[in-house]
Amino acid sequence: MTFLCSIAARRVKIIRPESNGGTFGFMWRGGVHGLVSGDVRLPVCYNRTHSRGQHTEATPSAEVDVKRLDGEDTGIVEVVMRRHKARNALGHVFISQMREIITSLSCDTASRVVIFRSMVPGVFCAGADLKERAAMNNISADSFVHRLRTLMTDIASMPMPTIAAMDGAALGGGLELALACDLRTAAYSAQMGLIETTRGLLPGAGGSQRLPRLVGISLAKELIFTGRRVGGQAALGLGLVNQATEQNQTGDAAYTEALSLAREILPQAPVAIRLAKEAMDRGIEVEMTKAMAIERLCYSMVIPTRDRQEGMAAFLEKRKPNYTGE
């Protein structure tokens, strides 16, 4: 069975066109394929990475690292931000390490849910590294922000569900990172906001587009025009986060909520989840007729899977399904 994957690569050639209900394949640079039906194109990743669900220790020099949970949590992966001295500011090294991790995880079928979390107390991500930015000329600054915008697009294009666990401040590019995720949890004490206008800028890594789609255009304008910061409880009321809770003594209440969400997602059929995400993410950007065509195409890709057969069998036999992602 094939899996949907990031579409950051460019299409380079069509391969093996087939008369199959108007659907055929095409290849993207980097081993990514897709399906076409009328005006609808869906990328599909044929690469399989058979990663074990082991606990992965952090590399001492890493600003961003990966931790794979094991046991009953196998399939949950954490992207861990640990740039302590700079409060997880988005600098050159941080962005490069994050992009490498996202590229690897995006075609890893063993990764079913990804949680973005911080190991820096009181901070999720403080946004762009302004010390690095101050040394850039206009051309370099534009190029840097383009890299950052591309990173957020790559995160948003990850095929599996992603969750941002905000146990501390998520400001500017830090909130844009969270907005690129599918779901967000926050501690009440966490401060978040797109504060770029207070620095003579505007959100440049997707925030001006993702925030209106999440909370509505009028509220997004208010938040961006004022550069307002909101706490986790207020963010919940605004629809900015999915869940919010009081901070605990260990400072990881939002992570605990994110892990609970991931554990709810984990038992479900991974192929169906990835295709459901693709259908929603692509369908929301087009008018209803094309959106329905996208849903139909995604649904047609679920029908021949073993997981669908397993789901039906488990229902009839009154037992829990055992999904394998095939």
C-alpha cells in the first residue's frame, strides 16, 4: 500500500499512465509519486522506512532531535527542541536540523503520530533568532525567511498527524511552527502570539495565512494588527489550540495532553488517517465540487487496503482491530 507524502519536491515526469478510471501516476523529485484524476493531483510516497519504535537518545550537540517511543507507544515520535541558550530561536543550525528531521519522518511509515515539544523550561519556541537576523542584509534576510517559510510548509505537509505541545512561550515564528501542526495543546501559562508587527514586520512563515484559516479572518487581523499575546486558556476560547490545561509541577502539562491525544490516534488505521488528513487539507483550499473529487480519490485509495478488511472483520467479530498500515 502506498502512503501520502510531502509535495515539497517538484514534478519532473509522468510515469506509467494507465487507463484506470481517469487516474494515472506521476513522479516527483525525491521518489515521490502521485495520483491524478481530472483536476485533482495527490502525491504519494512509495518509500518505506522500516524504523523500529525504540527510545532514541538525544545527540548532545543537537538543537533539534528525535525520540521514538516504545512499547505500547510505538509509532509515536517526538521532535524535541533543545536550544537552551537561545530559547529555541529559529537560527540557521536549528532550521537545518529541523528540515533534515522532517524530511526523514515524512516518508517513514513507522511514524504514526509526531509531537513537537520543547525541553527548554518555559519556552516552546521564541521565534526567529534576531541576533542572527541583525547581521543579515536585505537579500539575506529575504532568503532566510523563505527557508523558514519552506520549513513550515514541509511540517504542514507531513502525512501523519502532528501535535504541537506548548508548555511555554510560542511567539512569532514559534507560533507559526505550532500553526503548521494539525493539533495544538497548551498550558494556561503559555504565552503565544504573532508579534511581528511590534518589530516592524509581518508574519512571514505562514502565520498570515494559517491563522485566518484557523480562527477566522476578523480575529486573525485583530491579533496580528495588535501583536497581542494570549495565554493558553484564552487561546482555547479563540480556537487557537485544541486543548489547554493548568501547568503541572514538572512543567510539561501540554506535552502530557499531547501524548494523550497521540495515544487516542495511535490505534486507528494509519492509512485511513493519512488519507483523511490529505482529503481535509486539500479539500479546504478548493471549492466544494473539487473537494468532493479529492475525497472520492482518497476514499478509493483506502478500499483495497488490508486495514479496511481488518476493520470490517473486527467489527463483525466484535473485537478490537489490529491495523498494520497496509
